[in-house]
Amino acid sequence: MEIFNQEFIQDIIRLTWRNPTFMAIAIALVWLIPQLFIRKIMTQKYERRKIEIQKNKIQKLYPKNTTK
């Protein structure tokens, strides 16, 4: 005796994969979740680079004199 008979599997497929609402949500999630991770990584990288540029500009304004 099978746990999942063919009719049950067909009902699940009909209720999920062939359902336009489910597919719209699934596609949106597959599209948006990686975008959120990439955006977070890019923001962190931008902030680090911004601080580095600021430090370089300050260093140019106040250079260290090693020769006296």
C-alpha cells in the first residue's frame, strides 16, 4: 500500500504548481530573497569603501612628517 497514491499527488500538483497565485508568490520569493542578500552585501561594501576614502582624504590634509 502506497502512502501517496497517484490521485493525491495530482491534487497536490494541481493545488500548487498550477495555481497562478502560488506561482506568483514563489517567483517573487525566488527573485526577492537573493536580491535582499546582495543589497545588504553591497551596502556594507559601499560603507567600508566610503570610510576608507574619507580616511585617505583626511590623511592628505594632515600628512605625517617623518623628516625633521
